[in-house]
Amino acid sequence: MSTRPLRRVGIVGGSRIPFCRQNTAYVDLGNFGMSVKAVGAVVERFGLAGVELGEVALGAVMKHSSDWNLGREVALSSGLSPRTPGITMARACGTGLDTTITIANKIATGQAESGIAGGSDTTSDVPIVFGRKFAGRLLATARAKSFGQRLAAWKGFRPSELKPSFPGVSEKRTGKSMGEHCEQMAKEWKVGRAEQDQLAADSHRKAAAAYERGFFDDLVVEFRGLKRDNILRPDTTVEKLAGLKPAFDKTSGQGTLTAGNSTPLTDGASAVLLASEEFAAARSLPIQAYLSHAKVAAVDFVGGEGLLMAPTVAVSEMLRDAGLTLQDFDFYEIHEAFAAQVLCTLRAWESPAYCRDRLGREQPMGSIDPARLNVVGSSLAFGHPFAATGARIVATAAKLLSERGSGRALISICTAGGMGVVAILERP
């Protein structure tokens, strides 16, 4: 077994297409088409046409069975050398960060010199299937060896069997949607409607300002006539958001999550290039930041823990690994699945009881400087194509560090299934 030291993993940069609300600009475009555009943009931006990379790692949550080899198929259509391998992965909303970590681990251990990570998702082009009974009839017909057997497969058929089945976003073990789970979290942590709406309005304001100053000029590529995410509302205000009705708890009179402070169903794709220092130097590619640490954790949401609280655990464990405190960061990129999720996470890190009983810490992790949180906006403003969010955040954080010249960025993403994926980017 090799005992050579781990290598530093550089984030060279990323690209994405504008994220779009479900059933709008990308209604007729699936994961493959969106991913080819995002990965192809990275290839073009960094002069990688015909180059053989170590891996292309992509993923999608909502995908057709024909997308089983998405990573490799996109690699073959991206302009890279056809000798570039591809892998397809999925961990719900953490997929894009997980693919990044996978590529980083291969580079760190010397298995690869470079790779592209990313993801895509569409809730417009979802797999719609027949019910189990009708599907069974089709399979029985395919297996039949005689006309009589084929006829028997359809005995008792009813037109109601043709009713299609749509994919759901509820948790299999609880039957509740992510929004319903987050409502419970908001009540537990006493997160009010006003602070959720404020965080959402701030996200739109910061995102609009970042677009205006040109921050996203090299991160977002024009696609289908769009240059910006069509979810972004620069004129969003707390007052406008306050007029929206609860989206998940509609009956108790205590619901606080609305369409305005929750991410909408979104279509989009993103990609990011990672490389060893040797690969980057050989191709004269500047490294914006280094991925130094990562962690994944899970919570017992069936047993009573908050579904989206796993990042609190993952970050705590990662900081122990890194020998850092929560305050040792210049930027905090916390995925805004819901404004309430971000606020619950911050509350938990400030709680002496939670940090003691759940995180095993003698002291609370403490507060963060809100001026360093999602400084160019986040998912509430851009949207959240499940598997694409991770690479979007990595590319954003790397550019922020490059602009600053040095520092650290903390990335935190909650996922369905009660998991959290987190990472640290650094620029010496």
C-alpha cells in the first residue's frame, strides 16, 4: 500500500446554466441536455477540448432510467477526449457536492490528475410510469409464448389501471414532505415567519447585486436566451413576502414556511473543474481555492431528530478534524433549501444544550457573522435543481476566495433522507 502524502486539490472554476422554475424554459429538456451544456461550458472555458481527464462525476435525483450512465454519456458529448471515463452518483440535494468530493479524493490520492464534477435536475421532465398492476400486465404479455397467454394477461383489465404514477418528494419512512418536516423544525427551534422572510429577501437582494457587479459573468453561461436565473426577483421585499400564505402547514394557523421563503421546484445543471497543482500548472490554469476537508453525517429523523439538521453534526465533526472553530471562516455558504433550515442550523450551533447533548461539545459552537453568510445570494434566489446545487456552491465559494485573495469558506448542504454534506475550501 502506498504511503505517499495526500496531494492538495485545486478548484479551478465552474460554470452553470441559468436555473429555471419548473415547466418554464427547460420544459422540453432533460438532464442530459442540461448537463452537456454545463460541462461543455467548463471544457470551453478552460481549453479542455480533446483533453483526457481522470473522471467526469455527475448525478441527478429526478431522472429517467435511460440516464443510468449520465456521467459517461455527458463526457462523450462535452468535447473532452472520448477516453475520459464517467460515473453517475446520487445523494439527493448533496449530489453535486458529493461528486466534487469524489473527484477530489481521487486527485488527493493520486488516482487522477483532474476531473469535472457536477449535477443536474429537472422537475419538468420527470419519469412518469404506469401503476404496478398495469406494468405487470405488460410484463406478462412480454413473457407470453402463445396468443392465449397474451390474452390471459389482460383478463379483468380496467381503464383505471392506466392512471400514471408521478415521482414524489416525500420521505418514504414518514410520508411527509421536506417542507412539512422543516415546519416541525421551525416550531421546535422557535424560528418565526418574519426572520424567514428577511433571509429570503436578503438572498434575492444579494444575488441581484452580485449579478449587477458582474460576479456571475464567468459562472453562468447564456442558454436558451437566458442570462440569469428566472427565479430571481430583485424587487422582492419582506413586505411582499409577508403577504404569502403558508405552503405546508395550511390548517393550524401556525405555519411559517411559504412559497417565498422556500425554494421552488427548479431545472438546471452545474459543473466544476478540479485539478492537481501539477495539472493546473502544466495547462496554465489558475487555482481559485483548495478543497481541504469534507464530511457526511445523518440524523435519526424517524426517531425525532429534525430531517434537515444533519449538517449541524457534519460541520461539528469536520471542524474537529480540521482543528478549526465555527468562527474561523470568511464565507459561509449554507444551502437555502428553506430559510427556516438555515436559521435552525444557526440556532443549533448557538445552543449549549444541543451542542452538549447532540454534538458532544462542552461549549456551544457559537454564532457566525451574518455579513459573511451567502454573500452573493443562494438557493432561495437562484433556485434548487437538487443535484446541481453542490457544484454551484463550490464554484461560487472558490471565486469568492479568489477575489478576496485568501481565506476559508464553509459549505453546508442538507439533503433528503436526513443527511448532510459539508466541506471546507481554503485559499492560502
